[in-house]
Amino acid sequence: MVGFFSRHKRIFIVGIIILCVLAMWFTAMSRLRPSFLENALGFVLAPAQKAATNASEWVSDKVLFFTRIGEIERENALLRAEVDMLRMESSKLALLETDNKRLSDILQISQKYAQYPQTGAQVIAKDSGNWFDRFYIDKGTKDGLAQNMVVLTAGGLVGKITQVGANFARVTSLVNDDSAVSAESARTEDRGIVRGDVDLMRSGYCRMDYLSLDAQVIPGDEIVTSNLGNTYPPGIIIGYVREVGTDDMGLNKYAIIEPVVNFENVRTVVVINKLFEGFDEEEDLRPPDPNAIAVDATDTGE
């Protein structure tokens, strides 16, 4: 028997090799489909493996976050610093824009009334209330200002200085009920007195009194300072007529005036550095009181 295997040793070796190759091929082919046991194990282990993988990734992310938290905090600090810097730059630009607007307004007024000496000023305070009917500016006697000097804005007439100190002045505007300005219609030259009114001021308007009954003033007419009053130079725009009526006595007409100046928001003004000395507009332009005339007539008839 031993001699048989010895004589056919090569044949046996070749046969064994062939069997091994066939076994390997069969095993590989059979692995294309998992066995029942492998299916069972996969059903149980796959979810657990997925959960373990997700947990591993979550832990890795957290570890990475905590390892980078210092770097993140530094980046946030840099970003906050950049935001603060941008805010400061934005504030500076806003201030520059405001200054440019103020200078532009002053230049516009200066060019419009170039025939008069002028001083630019900024509003620093105002009386209580929503309206700039009486307010204070940052220029005074040291800048050559004096009581009764005329105050303007880019729109037109604001009012006049009624009190002055070394480095400040108080301005009484058109809408204040103590104000009185001789004025006329630019279209018809009908004259009257523009004054403030407590009730009208709530709407930002003022009133033009002592218009004659035959005055041709109509809504939309431009109202300017007249040449009858020497406190204000003539031709400065005051506002526009909104409506026209007749007073309670039936002796005169009146007009409601909408000023061109926004008296809710006065920030920059120009003062005309010149006094226009003369009569008091309200006293000299007011029509005679018919009752006073009647009394005088009675007295003279004695």
C-alpha cells in the first residue's frame, strides 16, 4: 500500500490541489448569499452597530468642539471687536453727515441772503413742549449778536432774538403767541400781521391778521416779510396761505399761514448781524379801533 502511494505521489498531490481549488471556488460562490445564522446575527447586530457608530461620531464631534473651544472664543472676541469698530465708524459717518447737512444749510442761507452780514448758530436747548416756539442758540454778544436780530433757516424766517447773553441767545419764533411780524402777500401785496396762536401752534400754523376786507389773498399765496416793518428786512419768506376768513367783528380778513420752517425740528440757524431799527410792526399796522374813534368823537363834541 505504501509502495502504491509512493509510486503515484505526484498524481495524489495534483488531485489534492484540484480538490482544494474546487473547494475554494464552491465556498466563494456560496458566500454570495449569507447563511440563516448570518442573517439572524445581522438583524440583531446591525442596529447596535449603527448606534455605536453614531455615538462614536457624536463623541468625536464633542471632543473636537471642546478641543477647539478656546480657538472659537478667540475668534468670537475678534468678531465682537470688529463689530464694535464698525459701529464706531458708522456713528462717525452719521455725525459727519449731520455736520455736512448743517454746513450745507448754513451755506444755502448765506447765499440766499448774501447782502446781509450773518452768523451761523446751532440750537442747544428749547422750552418744554414739542414745538420750537422759543429756543436757545450757542452764540451771543461775544459773536456780535444783539436783541431783535433776525433768525433764519434754509426754509425761511424763524423769528428774532429776544434775549442775549455772552455765549447764548434766546430766539422767539413765528409760532410763539408773543411774535408779530409785518407781512404781505407776494402776489397781491395785501399787508397784515403774522402772529403766533396757541391753538394753531398745535398744528404748526400761525395767523395773519388785519387784512383789509377787500384783500385778494387766497389759499396758496406766498407770504413774505413786508417793507413796512423795520424789525425784519423785506422779502423773507414766511409761509403759504391755507385758508382765509373774516374776523368776528366783520372789520378785517384773516389768513391761516403754514410756515415753510418745520418748527418741530429746528437744528441750525443763521442770524442776520444787523439791526433794522424802526417802528413796532403790530402797533403801526393795526387798523384803528372803531370804538376808540367813537369815543374821541364824543369827547370832541362836548
